[in-house]
Amino acid sequence: MFFQLMLTTECNLKCRYCYGEALEDVDADFPDFEIDYCLPKRISYDVGSLDRFCRQDPDCVLTFYGGEPLLCINDIKQIMDHVKAKQFLIQTNGLLLNRLEPEYVNRLHTILVSIDGDEALTDFYRGKGTFRKVIDNLKLIRQNGFKGELIARMTVMEQTDIYKQVQWLLDNNEFSFSSVHWQLNAGFWNDFTRRDFREWSETNYNPGVCKLAKFWVDQMENKGEVLRIYPFLGIAQSFLLDERQNLLRCGAGWTNYAVQTNGYIIPCPAMWGIKNYYLGHINNTNPLKLKKIFVGEPCTNCNVFNICGGRCLYANVTKRWSPEAYDLVCKTVRNLIDATSKEMHRIRQLIENGRINLRDFEFMKYNGCEIIP
């Protein structure tokens, strides 16, 4: 099982798509749910309780999460020293990576760092100077011996040219990533009427994804390399293995859960404070017997559900966008699946010819890359 440990509710950035959206959405309510808006700012449970919880699952994987988890460096070190987990991962904005000693950084299996593309775009979304500090810290941890997977985790909205920015992250003069994932900022806030999502998704994002899929397979042909562009990687693997995916591909609510700062377990970190979805507490819950939460209609009646898996539990449950607005998000998912599907004949031919290998499509599932963005 995978557990995202929400070490703090605080963050040291004020990003446009998180803090900025929250300010715009301040009066939005969840009339159908009981919400706890007063979670502790830092973990209030005993680390020994977390250890006992994890020891019940021999395959327990812990991901440090926030807010910004590196605001809680002492908690990270204490957990890594005293909690028996199979692996440790972290999702971070990267600004404080230089403050965590190499002996701990190098024990991390995977680091997902929030970076949205080149310097201009990242600083536009996340604040002036953010890009430079993050890149300097990434260079530092590599110099200090970090050999795990380092994933550029983009948040994508109307200012993003997906084709240009993913290519830049993979090959540039600053710091080239081996792995890239992105998530659409769509359906998480009551913001559709403030946005230009329809025009951008139809004229920029969807065509960009198609171009990117072709580029991805061109690289396989030209260099014999399967770039770890996670949305393509996961979907292509499903096609290659003939997998049918009727569960959320991120694992939320069935193999990937979150632990709030108060120790209560929820299906997904985006669902923090929604008491209706509290599934237990680490003090008295067996991680292997957690209740499973599934998406419902319209996802389950969709003809791409067996590849998509439902995209997002939070969006499915809270319905922040109208069905008509969210249909545009579904169109981006169909476009992504279609763009990958159209390249599968080339991929299969490259495998048959020995240019690439089926093993090149393997990855750690439920590592924080949702696959369906």
C-alpha cells in the first residue's frame, strides 16, 4: 500500500493555481459534506503510532507530502529513522531540498519536484526566483549522490504550451529531467467561468498532446529510448499488456491513501478535511483492511473507463465543475488516449525489431503520477 503523509498544511509558496485559486474560491462551500477546516498545521500523532501502522503492511510505501513537506525536516528525519517502510518518496516544491542532509535525500526512492517548464513559465505560476532556486537544489542533490528517480511534476493550465514545455524539461541547458508528469488544473475549484479552458484545451493543449505523442515515439525510433513521459508511459503499457483499468490509475481510495496531520486516513490528499471520507485513524486501523472508495457515474458508463480509470476521485465526488464544463476535461482524456493509441503500431513494431523492450515501459505505479492528468 502507498500512503501520502501530509506533514503540514502550510506552504512557503503562493502559486497562482493553488494559493491564488484558493483566494478566488474563498466563499465556495461544500454543502453536501462535513468539512474540518481546522487540521493541525503539523503532525499531531506519535511517530511510534505511524510505525505500528506501517508494520502491519510489509509493502508499506510512504510519500512525504504537504503543504510543503520540507518545512518539516525534523519530522521527515524522525520518520525515516524510526518508521519501518519499504520505501520513502517525497512530493516537494524543491525550495528547501538543500536543507535536508544528503544521507536522507539519498535514501529517497523518488523525488517528485513541482516545476512547470522553463524559467519564465515556472516563475509566472510559482513566483519570481522559484525556478532558479529549485534548479540549483536539483543540481546539488545530484552532486551529493542522489541516484533515485527525479520527476518533473508540472501543473498545467492556460499559460502552458504542453508540447514546448515538456520538450524543454527533457532537454535543456539548465537541468534535463529523465521523467516528466503533468496534471491539468481542471475541476478542482469553482473557477470554470473565470477561465478560458475551452479555447485553450481545444486549440492548444489537445493538439500539443498529439504532437508530443509523435515526438515520444520518434525518440524511440531515432535513439532507442523510451522517455519517461508518464501519461504516455502508463497508457502505452496498458495497451501493450492488454490491461483493463476499472480503478483509478493513481490508486486513490484503493491502494493509495493519505494520512492527514491529525492521523486520520482519507482516500486522496485533495480530500483533506472531508469527514464523510475519513476511513480510520492510524492508531486503530489496519492498513490492509481499509475501505475502498470508487468513482461513480458518469465515469463508470464511459467507453474509455477501462483505460482512464476515472481520472480524479476528488473531482468525481465534489463536482466543482458542471457536467458540461467537465466534459471538456473528458475530451482531453480521450485525446490523450487516442494520441497514444495511434502510435501503438509503431511502438509494437519497434519492440518486435528489438529497438526497444517491453521492460522499458515499466515504472513504479502509484508513485504520485496520476497517469491520467
